[in-house]
Amino acid sequence: MPEADEGGPEMVSFRELARRLVEDGVVPSMSNQRVSQLANTDPDFPPVVPVGRSKAVDYRLARPYFAARKSRQGQRTDLKPKE
């Protein structure tokens, strides 16, 4: 990704973001539906920009977000008391 080191943001759709996160080895699996869910529920998610009927996010902000995010697959969050 040397060409992405300079210039402005690298905007990608949620579908492309999910594909690239898996391709780059940041996460073992990811769907665009899960990206959308995180964008709607996690206040720490990078800024989302509407592009027509789609939504886009800057890959240079999203990659570190997903790399630092702790996976909680299969964990029942509805049974835990809120902090």
C-alpha cells in the first residue's frame, strides 16, 4: 500500500472494507453487514460518509480501528450487566 502513504483519504465501501480487512490479515473473517452493524452501534467507529445509496469509510482510519478491536465472537452481551 505504498501509494496510500500520501494524499487524501482512501475511501472504501463497507463491502470493500470487509474484503480488504480479510485480505490484509487484519481479521480472519468479516462481512459488510457486520461493518454496517459496528458503524451503527460503536461510537469509536471511524467517520462514515454517505456516497449515493452506499456508505464509505477511510481505510486508513478503519484498519487501525479493526486491528485494535477485541473480538467477542459468541459472547452473550445481553446477559452481562452494563458498566
